[in-house]
Amino acid sequence: MQPLPSTFRSDGYDFTLIKRTGAVALFSKHKRGHKLTHYEVVIIQHMPAQTLPGGYNYPEREVMPTAEQWGTFGWTPIDLTAAHKRFDVTVRALGKP
């Protein structure tokens, strides 16, 4: 399985992994040219291997939750303190130490 990278760019934002326990991850999210840093806590999702109609093959991989899954598998806390709290609550809810 291809793991979710610890740094990546998506929708104009640079994401950097702060910490991860199992499938729960805390990322900082920063837009180039802006001063604010945002945070996202996610439950990483798994996608099976697939071949698109154009013939492009995707391996089995980890992905961020979709927009439709936000609020169930992803959250955008107001600051880093709140992000750490959400991370801890989510890890406990999934039964991890």
C-alpha cells in the first residue's frame, strides 16, 4: 500500500505532517504568500488499486478524506492547541493508546 506522504501540495496548500498515530494524522496547512497556518486532523482513508478509463493505474493507497467526509473523518480546528486536542480525542475514539 502506498502511504500518504508526510508533505504534499493540494488545492494550493502545502501540507506538513505534525504527528500520526495509526490512521489518525495531524497536518499543518499553509498557503504560499499567506501568513496564517491552518491545521487539519484526519482519519486517513484507504483506496483500492484501480485503473481509470484512460488507462492510468493507481496502486492501493492512503488518501485524505473527501470534502463529503469532512466532519466525520476530517476536521479543521481553529488553532494548534485545538488541533492537538482533536487529534487525541480521535485517537482514543479509534481505540489507540
